Amino acid sequence: MWEIFDRFRTKPWQGRPTIYSAVKAWDGSSDLPDEEPEQGGLRFSAGALDNVGVRHFGLDGEPQMSRLFRALERVVTHGRDADRTTLYRLMLQYDAVVHAGALSARVQASSLDREAVAEVARWLATEAADREPVKYGLILLALCGSPRDLDLVMTYARHDEFTMHAVTALERVAEDVLAAELAMAEQVRGWGKVSLVERIVEHGSDRADVRDWLLRRGFANAVMDEYLAYACAVAGRLHEALAADTIDAELRQGACAIVHALINGGPAEDMDDYDHGPAAVGHLLRHLARTTEPRELMVVAAISSWLASDRDWSAAEARGWSADVRADIASKTHAILRRDEVATRLRDAFRGDDRMERFAAWEAAGEAEVDLWEDAFALAQAEPETYYLYQWLSRTKDPMRLRRTITLAEQSLPLEEIASGPAEEMFGGDADMALTFVLQALPGSGQFSGPLVKAALRSPLVNVRYRATRVLESTTRPEWGSDVVATLLRAAAEEPDEDVKSALEELLPRI
């Protein structure tokens, strides 16, 4: 019984390392001290939950705000440990990203002493042992902080988990906000980079040096270049930069990456939204007219494929992508890709040791009319667990090639190791991914593999077992064979995932 009282008397931030000390010593890879154990091999990258929530879901923290604000008010007014404990526990319950706007509005509308609020914010930011109270501290510093807090805010800005909140605080505590943001943007790669660049483009595009940075390094991040490509193209005036007679290698590389991301589309605005798309792409192709670099050829191929796609062109046409413009630019991509020296370079790159060049060569090969399937098969024989080779090999429409891929997987993948027994894991190794790609190709192909399906049914990965059920659904009972039937019966009895178990049980009447 006394343990219950002790638990409530204990200050939840005491006796554990502070988040602040961990971030100051952060080496770019180590976990924060409050990191929760992985669930089924799944862990979100730093800052992912907050950023995805803000960008893709409506977040309204008002319903819980009265309780949270009253607790903050008591700490500001009285500063007692009991009040601090109550506030801290509430902050652990209510995610900061959800409640930031509502809390800020309450504080701004209140008569609370702003310096007293700032002191609470500093306490949270420096003494908290959990990330959510730290984020609340940064949110409050954005309202009440001062230049004395710059080092504290900059420390947190360098860690992707906190950058989004720290950037808001920077705008209050930094005398030269843009300089602080640019300095920090060179140190982050993930969601923090996305947050920082989005702020930089808002008030830095009138400076030539900032525009140059946006086009060369600003867009690149470890989440998706697609998040920043449009903003950097517009703010950096990509079409104007590419209109020059010649461009340097760094701009050329950056422009290729930005255009590729705009063509791919994704979670932010893309080529359909870009007013200067035809001009930027036309200028870029002029600079790439004689290229044999696989990474650049990959971008040219992406443009060619996009122009040939069967899609609704109305949005793009409103931005200048008329049928005549598309035809003209498509002819330029063909002129670049279908040179003899390009075919030779792509084959050499694909056979080389540079995996990024290999990937680029494969991506460019189709539009360049270069068949690399046999080269990929030879590589897969030499590197039997290189998962992406099975992805490429399995995309073939040639049934004989697909059968060769299946046979190679049966002979080369460690099927006994894969079939270690069902669990609820989400991610595995290269061999698991290789098996998944082959399984994806089987439904509707007229092909079946008992050994691959048997191994997949006994995999610890939920997705692999689910893929096996899709293969069985697309085939007939006589194709399965007695070994697959026996494995199916065992799998249905032992399956821990409800969705997969339901799919397995739907197959049982066919036995």
C-alpha cells in the first residue's frame, strides 16, 4: 500500500537522465533516454509522429486544455513541487504537438507573468526526463523566451525529435532568425530539416545566397525529398537558375533531385502545381543533353516516363504542360537516352560495384530501351540474397523469366531459416524482402511455388505470411500439393495475427 503513496510522492523527472543532457551529448544515432522498446520491429524515426500528425491529420487539443492550463497556472503562481508533479504528469498524458496551439492561445490570452512562464519553460526544457514535457517547454519559450534562451533552443533544434518545436522558439529568442535557421539546417537531416527549410523559404527567398542554398542542399533530407522539392524550386527560382548558359555541378545535381521529386509526386505539391515546370525541365534537359551519368539519366528517364503516362493531365496543362509542350520535351528525353554511348554506360554501371549507380542504371534502362534483365539475373546468382534484384527480376512479363526467378529463389534463399515460426514481427532481413517480392509477382501470373509458399506461411513476419495467403487464393488446390496443405493447416492453427488467421481460415474449405 505504501508503494502507491511513494509512487505519487516521487517527482517523475527525478532519478533519471535528463533529455537535455542526452541531446547535448547526442552523436546523431543514439536513442533518447525515454525511448520505448520496439514493437514488432517497428520504431518511428525522430520527429516522425509529430510531423506526420501536423501535416496529415487534424489536431485539436482544446478539449483537454482547461485542465492542462490550470495546472500550468498553479505552477507559475505557486511553484510547489506537488503542482509541478501534476503538470508534468498531465504533459506525459497529452501530446505536445496536439495541444501546442490551444495552450499557446490560453497563455497569450491570460494575465500570467511572462517571465514566470519562461522560468517554467526553462525548467521543463532542462530538467525533464521525458520528451513531451521538453516539447511543452519549447512551446512556452516560443511565447515567453528571451535571447538568453538561444543556446538552449539551438541545442534542441539539432535533434529531429524537437526541431519543429525549437524552430518556433527560435523566432522569438534569436536576433538573426534566418542565420540561426540556416546554421541549424546544415546539421539536421530528417524531420528537423523539413521543419527548418519550410521556415527558411518563408522569409529567406529574397536573398540570392539563400536561393542558391535551397537549390543545392536545402531540399535534401532523410525523410523524402518530395516534402521540400516544390518549396525549394519556387523559393529558389529554379527555372531562372537553370536558364543560365552553364551551371555548376552542385546546382546540376540539386536540380536533378528536385525535378525527380516533383515528377514522383507525393505528400506535398508536385509538378502539377509548379508554374515554371516546363521551363525548368526544358532548361535541365539542355544541360543534360550529352550526359552519360546514370543518376542524371535516371532523371531524364523519369521525365520521359511521366510524359508518356496515362493520367489526367488537366492540372499539369494548367501549368503549361500542353500536348505540344509534352511532345517536344519527350523528344528531347529520347534524344538523350537513346544514344549508343548511353546503352554502354548503363550496362557498365549496372555491372559495377556502386549500388547507387546500379539502381540508377536499372531505373533508366527501360526508357533507354536497354534490357538489363539478364545482367540482373547474373548478379542475383552471384548475390543470392540481394533483395532488390528479386524485385527487379520479378517485374518481368515474360513467363519464362519469372519461372527462372522463382527457381533461383527456391535454390538460393535460406528458406529453412525464413520458416522459423509465426510471430508478429513487421520487419526482417534481406532474404525476407527477396521472398516478399517474388510472392508479390505470383498472383495472376499462372506460376506457383510450393517451397516459397511453405516458407512464407511459417515466417515470423506478418506481411510475408499474408502474401502467402494471397498466392494461395489465386491458385487451385491441385497446384498446392500435400506439403503446402499440411503447412496451411498448421499455420491456421498457430497464426497469432487476426487478419492473417482470417485469411488462412477462408482457405481451409478448399482443402
